Amino acid sequence: MKIIYASNSDLGKHGNIGFRTFQVAKEAYKRGYLDKIIVKGNKQNFIPKKYIKFIFPFYRLLNLFLTGINQSISARFPAFDINLKMFDFFCKRKLNKCDIFHIYDDSVAILKKSHEMGNINILDTQMAHPVTSYEVQKEYRLDSYEHAKKVFDLYKKVHKYADYIICSSDFVIDSFIKNNIPKNKLIKLLHGVDINKFKKIKNKKDKFCCLYVGILTNRKGIKFLLNAWTKLNLKNAELILCGRLNKDVKSLMKKYMKNNKNIKYKGFVNPLEEYQNADLFVFPSLFESSAKVLYEAMACELPIITTPNAGPPFKDKTAGFIVPIKNSGALAEKIKKLYLNKKLREKMGKQGREIVKNLSWENYGKKMNDIYEKIRRRK
């Protein structure tokens, strides 16, 4: 069996799609399945360079430049569209016949060419279905429905040429089924976590610490967390926010931090120490696939409060609580419950650690390669 990967990312780089690609491709290399990996950059040394094909020289720098314009200057700048077209153009020229083609980007052109070659196409989706995205975020979106509809039409073609779609949570699977994607195309595979790196360390703290880690933006439900925390006005407690601050919530953050000294913004930091110093992890996102920060916080034995749309790898009332999106009242209720009950925090934290013990990145790579073997036998 020969497998080709395509990922518009840096292979092996922590915190992005290239890290997941690496974990899967590494196992494919061990089993003798690896044909090539088409990527924009390389940040690992395990897989020999002869298997790695770059999209084109300096593509990575150009990609970063275009994305920077979109994030810092104009949200309307079509960085994603330009990057995708460049990726399409060069990736197609590096594609050849194989048994399985595993792609981490929504490219009609590449998937169509691979389909015409007779390859089995596996699309590793990074998010839930785009129609679901539009529905839950429409009050924050800058584009028109007409533009969104073009995206929907594009994804119909993407999903047409994908023989299988890897989904990282029940939320993702449900979103695809709701939008008429056949259930037999959908395969659930939870993400992984470094359980040796992310673990609990007892630290002495004077205050109860509620932690959020992630980009601070409307999509992550920040408004509802800030509202819930302010209404609670808990004694001897602080809300720590870590991550890049998007301009769509800058004024909101300024407003809440001005009136509440127990909200602290630390910016983009290494989250490990923050997890280990916290008592509770809250992640009220409106739309994800399965957020990696949930796995990391669970590995550090933090009880979790999140939403079904964040793709939690646990059931409600086990490793934490799952509350509806856009619901400050529900967030406040569960935060207060865990603030008052240390034994419950410890119980849920331990349950979370037990759940992710079996979700190492090594196991993630093995499970994906087991899936390849099952798919190959079906043909």
C-alpha cells in the first residue's frame, strides 16, 4: 500500500495541522506505506527528507505574509482564497497514482485530480461543516450570505470527491449528517495529546484560578465567558485569559477589564504552566472540530466547562460540564458549582486524565493507519 499526504502546513510543527499530519505519516513510514508528503515546510527529523516535497520555494513565507494582512490589516483580504489557489496549482503537479491520498485541506481541484487517478481520497476535516459554521456565527460574520453560499457550493464539490471524511468529534459528524453527507463516508477519530508533557503539578495558589486558553475572538465565545465571570463576582478568584487577541473583541476586552480587576490577560504564552496553576478550565467555543486545549487541560487534571460545539472528548458530568453555546447563565452556574466544590473539581479532573491516557499521539497515528488498512481491504 502506498499513501500520499498533502497538508498546507509545516510538517511536525506543534500547534498546527502539520503536527497531526506528522503523527500519521510517521506511522505510515514505519509500516512501509509512505510514498510522499506534500507540505509547505518541515519541522521534524524522523521522516527522511526524500519523502518530503515542498509546495514551492518561499511558499511558507508568502503564506505567512498573506495571512498577516488578513489578521492585522483587513479581515476582508482574501488570504485564504489566494493561499488555496497557490496550494492547488503546485500540489496537483506533485500528485501521482497511489492507493490512498490523505489531504488536510478543502481543495476541489486536488481531490478531483486524485479521484481521476483512481486514488482513494481521505479528507481530514479541520472543522465541522461550513453551513453549521455560518449558522452559529452569522451575527459576527463580515461576508454576505451570497458569499457564504459560494463557499457552501464549493464544499459540496469537495465532499463529492472525498471517499472518506475524518471527523474528530460527534459535533463534526452530526454537522455533516445534517448537511446530507452520507454517514458511511464519516469516520470518527479523536485527536491526541502528549500525556507525558501535560500533567498535573501541585502548585500553591492564593486565589481560585479559572483559565481560558485559545485565540480571543467571537468564535470562541469570549463575550459569554466575560459576561458570566463579571456577573458572578467571586471572592478571591481570578479569570486568566491566554492567547492572541483578535481585533473583533479588543473593545469588548477593554470594557470588561476596566471594570473587573480579577480578569487578567496574559497574551500568547506557553500554556503548560497556566494549566498547572489553574483550578478550572473554561472553553465556551461556538465552533470547532475537537479543540486541542481540552485534551491538554484534561491531561493536567483540570475539570472542564465547555460546549458541544468545541468537540469535547468526554460526556457531560464526567471530566466536566458541557453547556449550550452562547449561554452566559449556564456558564456562570457551572463555574460557581465548581468554585464551591473542591472535591468535585478533583474528581472530574482525575476522570479527565483517565480519558486522555489512551489518546497519545502515538496511538493516534496507529489508529489512522489501522483505518487505512480497513479501507484498503474494502476495495
